[in-house]
Amino acid sequence: MMRDTGEIRFARRFVLERQLGAGGMARVFLGRDEVLGRRVAVKILYPYYSDTEIGARFRREGRTAARLSHRNIVQVYDAGEAEFEGRQVSYIVMEYLPGGDLKELIQRDGRLPEREVARIGSELAAGLVHAHEHGIVHRDIKPLNVLMDAEGHPKLSDFGIAHALDFTQFTRTGSFLGTALYAPPEQLRGERVTHKSDVYSLGVTLYHAAAGAPPFEGSPLSVARKHESEPPPPPRERGAPIGAELEALILECLEKDPGRRPDAAAVRRRLMEISTPPASRPAAPPPPERPVPREERKRSRRPAVLAGAALVALLVGFGAYALLAGDGFQEAGETRAPAEQAQRPEEPAESAPPEGGPAGAPSTRQEEPEPGAAGREDPETPPEETAGERASPLSAEAAERAVREMYLAAASDDPGSSWDYLSGRFRQQVGSREAWTGQFDTLERIEFLRGPEAEVSGDTARVSFVTLARHTDRTEQNTATWVLISEGGVWKLDELAAIQTRVVES
């Protein structure tokens, strides 16, 4: 749905003509660059984020994404701060594409034919190769982030935006930023994201295009568990009109172990072969890379290392910003024009090592090197090793995770599950599960602006943080400290030692 803004002048050189869409953290406007005389899409963060680290990272990652120039990547032109509706806001200006997105194409046409899936996939993989060579990982590839130009060519949008907004927000549904439907297992576990993570999400996106639905569906938690531990059903068993070669490639992209996935360049090469009519293929093409047999894939899959509340914590660490609704995800509160859609840099991409080499282009990601540091390919941490590092139930990380988990549960459709994170003594003080959950009746969403940060002393931990809680009738900023104790060998929230609440919007 579009809303006429009455042509608002913005950041000196832009005129905002109308609103194209709105999400949980930003709005997108159709604008006009009066200096260069072109139409642009302008994404503007809500004002209360601009003076936080979220706003700074949003601008920084937007500038990083502007380094990318490829026909299959939505071009970012500018990022900065400006006054809007009387308040300072962070914004990103990018290429405007009126052709809709891949999600709409699938909804309209259903399962796409093999050559179209392969063509779209090969072009997206080409864009990824370019980004990975510049040390940037997208981090949130999904059909909604694949925009189509007037000639039907796909372009990846939101490069750089996922990373700027991650680790901050979760909604009442408990779904999260890099939508669980398309996220790789390592991202859901909170491990380091690499270019192979993008390959996984691309594979899920192509699966969706071929089969008409992603491989796993359900609640955010159930989808995340399936990504972690269950083999995807072969697309052709779901009715995908594709051949064995494309099916094998998609399933290779969906390997649980990042090391067993092809890189984006290999994916592009193989998809180009599939999309080329047989008569026009070279007479003696190089032999395709050997698909990993399904039996071998099954043997290679390690057991699930996450279950229940531990997985919830990782979902929060990953960030939460998309809303699970029925049979699919969409932006929380988002409205999008079907024919005139702007790209949605909701979530800046992560700088990552370039594909295949240790020496890379500068990176602006905070997850590995600090913004401005040189990107490099560190050896990937084996999942088993990362899981082991997380295994200590009384570590500072575990205490921070317990606080995140509790708030995620409180903001979910089942706020009563947050009761399970409280100590026995604190439960007695509260009185009942109903009394505890009643305070969350008006809560719509909560975001971590800082922390949680834990200090551990023996069997006690103090966890401090700042949150932004959006209720149906107000928005509060809370500065708080929880005291946690060891109970049954795990951290339990025992006392809310300090809290300062400031209403920032009513």
C-alpha cells in the first residue's frame, strides 16, 4: 500500500513522493534525486534508533554496501543522517525497482520451471561472487530480498543491512531478522557467518522457487530445529518440476556442514549449464562436480546440538525483526506495494572473508574484524568446537543467554514459557505463572539496545542491559540488571536488582 507524502524535501537533494512500505524498524519511500534526476528508494529508520549503535551501524553498513556495483545487486547510492518530521534519522538511498520481488513471482506463478529457477539462481550467484570478492556476506537472502527489474533479471537487495540491525530485536512471535525459513544452521546457532552461509540461503530460496514452498515450515523454533537437524525433503518429492541435476545442486547447497557446500562461483557455473538449452551447450563440457550421495550426506550430518530454550537464545542472538504469519514470513507490520516495491535494506550485510582466499578487500563487519579492518579468511570454527565452547552451563555467556531467552519467551505467543527461566525463590515471590505473564499482555516487541553483559562471581551472575519495549500504548526504554543464581546446575533469574524506565513514546 502506498501513501502519498505530499512531496517532502529530505537531506537537501531528495524529494520523497510517497511511502512504499513500512516495517518494524524503518519505512521505505519512493524519492527523486533532484541533483541526478533519477528515482530512488529511501529507507529511513524510525527516529528512536538514530542515536543508538543500531543507527550508526545502519549508516556504516549502508556505505559498505555502496562499494558493490553489479547488475544483480541493488545499487546503494548514499547513507547518512538528516532531519525528518522534526527529528534526526538515519537513512540509506538506493536504486528503485518497480518490478516486484521473487516472493510475489512465486505467489503469482507457483512453482517455477527448471530453466527459470536455474537462470534466476545463476544471476543471483553471480551477484554473490562479486560481493564475496569484496569481503561482504549478505546474511539474509530470501525471496523477499530478491527484486526483479523490468527485464526480469533478479537483483539482491539489503546488502549490508542485516548486520547493522542484528542482535537487537525480537517480536511477539519470536521470529527473527534473517528469517528462519532461509537461515543456515550456523547462523541459527550464533556461529560465525561466512560466504557459505549465503550459499545455504540461496539454496533454500531456489528450493522455494522450484517447489513453491521452502523445505521447512512451521513456527520459528520448529523451523530452526529442522534446519539444524533434519534433511530437507528432495524438491521433486514436493512437486518441483526440475531434473535430478538441479535437485542435487540445491541439496548440496543445503548441507548442514558449511565445508560441504559449493561456493557461489561453483553454484553459478553449474546453474548456467542447467539453464542453457542442451543444443547450445559445448560438445564436451568439463565434468560437473560430483554430487554428494544422499547416503553420504546423511552420514555426515551430526546430531542436533540445540534444543528447546538453548535454541531460543540463539534466535535472539541472531536478531528478530520479521514476523511469522501463517504459511510464510513477512516484515513485522510491513505494507508493500505489489507493483512498485523498493528494496528493503532492513538488515546490513556482514563483511566476511572473500571466497577462497585469505587476503581480501576491506571489511566493515563488526562480527569478525571491526569496520575498516582488512577482511581475511580465518579457518572456519567447526560446529562441534563452537558447541563445546557454549557447553558450560554457568559461563557468562550462558547467563547472558538466559536473560535473552527469558525476554524472547515473554515476547512470544506463549509468554508463560518465560516462567521457566525464574528461580524457585523468585517464583514464590511472584506467586503464580498467571501473575508473572500478566505484565506482558500489552507487550508487542522488545529490543536490546545494549547488552546483555554478564559478570560472574562463583554461583551468582549479574546481567545488565538496556532494552526498548514497545507496548500497545507506549514505548519504554529500560535500563536493568538481573541477578542470576545457579539452580540445578543452570542459571535462573533470581532478582531484578535495578531497573530504570523512561517512556520515550506514548
